[in-house]
Amino acid sequence: MQIILALVIGALFGATLDRVGATNPNWIIRMLSLRNLHLMKTIILAIGVGSILMFGGQMLGLVDVLHMSVKSAYIGVFIGGLLLGGGWAASGYCPGTGVCAAASGRKDALFFIAGGLLGAAAYMVTYDGWKASGLLDGIAGGKVTLGTVPGSKFEGMMALPGDVLGLVLGLVFVIVAFVLPDSLVGDGAEIAVE
Amino acid sequence: MVLNWKTGGVLLGFVFFLAVLLVKPIGVSTQFVILDAIVADAVNPELITQTDDGAYTSTNAYLAKSDGKYAKNASNPLNYSFIFVIAMMIGAFISVKARGGIGKDEARLPVVWYVNYGDTPVKRYAVAFVGGFIVLYGARLAGGCTSGHMMSGMMQTSLSGYIFAAGAFLAAVPVAMLVYKKGA
């Protein structure tokens, strides 16, 4: 059953990434160079919609709170984020969109994946050093959500009800997606979308 | 042509929701480690071992962490997260074919590269390779990537998701502006 779900949700995710332009390095560069924020609006709206559906579903008792999986917060998250951001902008790919781009026939994405496999292997062999540095030790509680989600195995940073906060933040993301301009840099030339 | 952001955003958000509703939040970058471990264990079977009580462990500290979670998944590649990434590729492939493919020129060299650096595919492939190395090294250090940390994380109001997104965009915006001076 798990394998069937992996096939269905995975395929849906891959197809969606293709249709929103996330697997296309041209769209990634347009977004990251702030010339055209169409993909940024898509991503921000998606986070908002996902949040509203998940927390709304939890409040209605339709979504299992225990399906949440919160990653730990530590200094390495920020450093790793900086590295990923730099490589993402230079190549136009991140891990998920890179594999999908390779599947769509993009040759450079194959090189991205090869480099990625080597980078992941390099982390495997240097992990001990990071671990010893203390930069992987949890900060502000580690695996925490901003509010305290009822029934969740993860603690909240604040005592605020985490599901209500999640719903509100979800709405904020939706609003941001709508108010974000189409372009912040350059003439913002129109690029056809459906 | 890409979907309008309103349609695309709702669709993408729904897929992230569907994953949490039915199984767990979406994540991708761990599977690069799993594939590495599968290959490395095939070359050196001593890498991943199973103890008498059935638990998996590894001589590599990273694969052995969290009670050998990665070691176990590398020994059993037919698990949810690994199949998920294979399925993503199948889904993207079908979607691309359904809309008529991306074209020969774009498959060889993205137009934004051509506009900035001309017809230099080897240089582009080198940048993609080095970029991939940095992206996955960073993702593993951070414990997740754009899907796991940024999308799934911020959607769940995870503190780590916000920290990750701050780091990623802080680096990505200036690098994109410097490397790609001309838009396309």
C-alpha cells in the first residue's frame, strides 16, 4: 500500500513540478534574480494552501496530527541553507527539481545529479567533523513548531495554539502571494503563462 | 507553457497536503544519500550490517545515526521515500511528453545560459556538476532541501523551515544576479 501511495503521490508531485515551471532552470533563475516572481508566487501560494488544508483538516479531526514531521533547528540548517541557495542559483536546480529535469531530458540535470551524489557522499564522510563541532546541536528546542499544535509529538516555541497559528500563517502566505509584484528587478517583461 | 500561479500554487499546495494526509511530508535530498549507500554497500558489503536482533547499522557514522535509519533504507530500497523519488521522475517524464517535450535546444542548454555565456555546453555542465555537489552537501548539512525544509517545513510552521529558507534565499538571490546578469 505504501509503495502504491509513493508511486501515486510521487508521480503527481513530479508532474506538478513540471507544470509550474520548477523543473525549468530558466524559471528558477527568473525567480532568484527577482526579474520575474511568477514561480515565487506559485511556491508561496502552495505553502499557504498546504498549511490551511493541513491545519484546517486537523482542527476538523480529518487529518492525523501524528503525520506531521518536524525537522530539527540547528546552526547547520542556516549554513546548509546558504550552501544550497548558492548551488541552486548557479545551477538552477534543487534536489527534487533536478531529478525531474533529468527525467524531462535536460542534459545539464544529469551532471547536477552526478555532482549531487558526490556531494551527499562527501557529507557522509565529513559528518563526524560537523557532529563534533556542535553545529548540529538543536537550538531553540530543536524539533519545534512556532505554536503548540494540539496532539503533536513536537513541542511549540510559543504556547499559542499551533493549529490556529498555522491557519493564520497559511492565510498570510496566500495574501503575500497575491500582493507580491510580478517583478522586482528589470522591466519585468511578460512571459506567457496559461 | 507553465500554469498560472494561482492554478499551479493550489495544485502544488494540494500535493504537499495529500502527502501529509496519507503518509508524511515530502522530502527528496535524503534519497541521494540512500543511492550512495546502496552503491557503496554493493562495492563494500561491510559498510552496512545487520545485527542479530535485526537492527541495521553501518561503519559510517552518518548512515548509522538515528538507529541506523539510513542503513536500513539503503538495504531495503523498495521503501516509500526511495520509490517516491523514482515516481517523481516518471511523473515529470509523462507530464513533459504530454505537453510535447522541451525541445532539443533547451534539453542541450537552457536559454538563460545561452543568453549569458553563449553556446558553451561543457562550461554549463561543469557548473551544473559543481552546483549539484554544493546543493546536496548543503542539503545534508541542513537536514533537508527545498521540498523537505522549505515547503513541507514552513507549511507545518517548523522553526527549522524558516531558518533554512532565510539561508537559502540570502545566498541564492545575489548568486543568481551575479551569475546570470542577463535575463531570459
